[in-house]
Amino acid sequence: MRLQSLAIWASLVSVAAIGDARGHHSFAMFDTEHPIELTGTVKEFRFVNPHSILILQVKGANGEVTEWVLEGGAPAMLVRAGMTAKSLKVGDEIIIMVNPLHSGAPGGSYQPDRAKFKDGTPVAVPRE
């Protein structure tokens, strides 16, 4: 009975691990050849696995605000780059270079070293 329980448990762990691996995606949906600069206000910053999420409110030339959903690295990667869960707060105004979605939808990927506050201060402060 114990061997059977162990086999069932091992099977469940394997299925969960395989499902997680299949669910992960590449960054092919982002246009790394044509980065764009966005200036906006942080609506939300989620310091979560597997990828951090930054929602930025960007005002267009017509005055209309568009929310850009930006995907970043995992928290461990951000920490190595000098970011923490408290690096960005709601209301912070930032300037950031992003790799936009190929689809043209308001979204993309970001790197910590390509973000700065409106006053020019870097968002990520690398450790020495």
C-alpha cells in the first residue's frame, strides 16, 4: 500500500511539473528589434513569479490614457538587477524602454536597467 501511495504521489508531481513547463512561453511575441520609449504612471507593479507585471498608464498625443501591460523577469532576476518589490509604487512616473508586442496591442516586455524615474534616477540600483 505504501509503495502504491508513493507511486501515485510521484505521478502527480511529474504531471504538475510537466504542465508547468508546457505553460511557460518564450518572449517571441515581443519585438526586440524595434524598442519604444514610454512615459507613464505606474498603475500596478506585481513582483511575482514566473514573470513580474508592470501596468503603466500612458497618455497619448490626443490626451487619451492607454494602459500598457508590461512583462518582466522573475523576482530573482529583478533582484539581481537591483529591483525590489518596493522599487515601483502606484503613482510613480517613469520613462521606460520596452519591446512592444508584435500585434500592436498596448503591451510588451521590459528590463529593469531600461527604466528610470521622470527625474532621471534609475529604477534599478545594482548592488556592488
